[in-house]
Amino acid sequence: MSKSEQHRFKEFQDHLDDDNDEGPNVPTYGSRHSAIDFPKTEFPKESLAPRAAAQMVLDMHQLDANPRLDMASFVTTWMEPEAEQVIAATQNINIVDSSQYPQCVEMDNRCVKMIADLWHAPKPKSDDIKEQTLGTSTIGSSEACMLGGLALKRRWQVARKKAGKPTDKPNLVLGINAQVCWEKFCVYFEVEPRYVPVDDDVPVMQPQNAEKYIDENTIGLVVMFGSTYNGQYEDVEASDKMISKVNKEKGLDVRIHVDAASGGFVAPFIYENIKWDFLLDNVNSINTSGHKYGLVYPGVGWVIWRNNSCVDESLQFHVAYLGTDQISLQLNFSKNANMVAAQYYQIVRLGFEGYRRIMSNLMKVAGHLAEGLLATGHFKLIGHGPGLPVVAFALKDGRTDAKGNDIKYDEFDIMDRLKEYHWQLPAYNLPKNAEHQKMLRVVIREDHSFEMISDLITDMKRVIDWLDHHFVYTEKEMTDLRAKFSADHPDHSKKHKKHYHSPNNKKKAGVC
Ligand SMILES: *Cc1c(COP(=O)(O)O)cnc(C)c1O
């Protein structure tokens, strides 16, 4: 900045510093806070007018992506206006105060019972506490998985102690593709994870490969019912058979936890022929994310046990609730009631038929995307068999570019270019053993219609076309081209220059 320019701006700065007025008549962007570098690490000394503060927060949020175009996420990004009304009406309720808010607690209890029913938990035959359905709302599947894992661990410890055997080396058997919350569980609760390897062809745990990892110190087998990588279901029925066999042969009592974070609200409605829930004898507990295909905004998950006998008494806390005894087993204490109320709304609003309609639409839309991608001739799908409305795909091997050379761009470049069209579509690598395979994933959610996915396919074609024509030049060819363009279009030379990349420079593709 030149001296005179500095002077010009300084005058305004001084003027603003004098004017401390934040009264209601000051225009939102006329507030002095609109023109200062607001402190970011020190606790602010003074207050700020609500309008100015709100605007500051909202402006900061402007640079976040549009959640509905986040094609990677399983988490709900759209709900009906009536649901938003329910959420607004219950957002100042702390659901842990059961005596003040018995109705919200009742909604929670009803959701537990209805989800247990959906998953075929056995109906209690008597009033015996051990036979009663047991489950709880959580903040999400992660908390639900912690609780499921904890119950397995305690169950194993109690049995080992009873038999006079050591309890210092618990292990958990799970696929290397398991969601990160399981790694956390093992670290937080000191359990050795025994990861079953996967491969490119079948990037999920296969029960026949898991068998050899199970021994007397195994607290349980975790089965991903909807692998986060590609949406494929791990085979719970075959896992159940394998566990029955191993338990019999080795005299063990290993149980299964099904991580149905996504699948728990998909499969029951459209895959009625798949056996994956409490109909299988060894399934001890199941979790789901209410905020994934339960169709609720972030902040709710569920864990359900076959019945009360699956959770050792020592983990069950009792709270007085309207003169009765309520069992509590959560990691949190205070929690917003709004997402529980929203889950209750969705279940009564949609019913089985509503969820079925939505989930079958999503499978159709996912099919449309898969077909559209395959039709480009550039992609292959990752994994097969039944699963979630998720399309996991990668560039075909051995593709050549417009000049017949090996392609010089990868899935990460596609991700970067798609951002130009506002799509957030993350690239990543498959887990260990298959990590050389890069891939892209689209999770089809309720608010992704056929039309919207057609737009994504169109933009994907544009991106591929662009990449095919911009990653083909050698350094020399590019220099020549730039020179040619500058000569032909002196005005546009700058613009065009921006769009050419050296193959050696390809990681910068996204910022051009
Ligand atoms: C999303 C997911 C989780 C974690 O769920 P949150 O609700 O985000 O805590 C755990 N397991 C699987 C299989 C998932 O897909």
C-alpha cells in the first residue's frame, strides 16, 4: 500500500474507533465490529450487540460447504418442516431430568421398544427383569458402540472370574474395515483389536477369515452391517453360523455385536430376506445411528440388546422415574431431548411403509448413479452384493487419456475438480492390505432425488472430460501451447494459462 493509500484508509479507521455505538439503529454492517480484526484466541473483554454477533457467526459459516451437496456423509441433511417444528419445541429440554420431562423420556422409551420390535428382539414372556427389552438412546452410533462393546467385555469378565480364569487380555474380533469408533473402543476400554484382513475384491470382513482369530479371550465379534467404505453388508447370518460352530468346538460363549449404524434403518424395510438381527441366536446387541437412515438430524443413536440378561447388572444404573425404576446406561448425563423427539416423530410419521418407500427410492437412485458412472466407461464399482444405497467406485485400471497415454490423474483430482461444481465427494484409500486402491464414494440420502443425481452424472462427465484434456501434456508441449494461446488470444492468455497443468504438478489441480 502506498503512503497516500494508507492515509486514505487510516482516516476511516480512526473514525470507526471513535464510534463505539452498537445501538439498535446502527446498521448491521455499520457496526464497528464489522471493520476490526476480532480477537480469535483471547476471551473477549466486552459484549457485542446480538445482531452484530449473530451476523459474525453466520458470515463465518458462509464458507462451510452446503451440507446437502456433501455426497460423502451418511448423516441426515433434510427433514420435513413439521420435524423442524418438533426439534425447535424440544431443544431446551434436558432429557436426563426424567421427573420434569416424563413425556420426552416416554418418547425415548417408545423408540427403544419400537426399534427392538423392528429388529425382532424376543418379546418378554413374563415380568422377569432379565427378559425385558433393554436399550437406550445415545448421541450417535459411536456412543452406542462403546456401550455394546462394554457390555460384551463385562459379560466376558464376569464369566471368566466365575471360572477362576484371568481377565487381563480381552480381545475383540472385527474387520480391518471397521468404523473408527471401534478402534477408539479398544483404546479407551483396553481391549486388543484383532483385525481380520480384507482385499480389493471383497473389502469387508468375511466370517470364514475371522474364525482363526477367536479364542477364550475373545469378548465378541463385531459385524459391520453396512461397511462405511462401500456400504456393503457383512454377512451376519454366516457370522452367526461360524460363531455357533466355534463356540461348540472350543467350548466358548462368544457373542456378536452388529454395527448397523446405517443398515439398521435400511435392511428391515427393503431386504426382508436378509437375516441379520435378533432372529440370529448369537446376536447380543445392535446399534444404529438415528441420524443416518433413521432420518433425523445429527445427535441421536440407539443401542438395543436382545434382552436385559445381555448386560451385566453392574453396568445398569437405576434412576427413580415417576415412582418407578428406570434403568440408565449411557456415557453422557445431560442431553438434548430434541433429536429423540425428532426420531419419535419420524417413526410415527413414516411408519414401516414410509421408510420402505424412501429406502426403495434411494436404492433406485443409487442404481441410477451406478449405471451413469459405468456408462461413462471410466469407472468400476468397488464391492458387490447387498448393501446400502451407496455407490463406491474408482477409475478403471489401464485407462488411457485422449492421447493414448496412461492416465495422469486420479480419484483425488476428480474430487478436487468436482468442487468447482459445488459437489463434495471425497476420495480415499481402501483399508490396509487394499490401501493401494483409491476410491470415491457417494452416499445417497433422502434428499438426493433422481434429478439431482442426473446433474451429478453430467458434472462428473464434464470433470472427466476436462481432466482427460488437461493432464495429457508434457512440460514442453505445455509451454508451446501457452505461447500459442498468448499469441492467438492476448486478452485471454492469463485465463487459459491458469487452466493448464503440468502432470508433475497435478496435486494443485483443485486450486486452479
Ligand atoms: C457412522 C458409523 C459409525 C459412527 O456413527 P456416529 O453416529 O457418527 O457416531 C459407526 N459405525 C459405522 C458402521 C458407521 O457407519
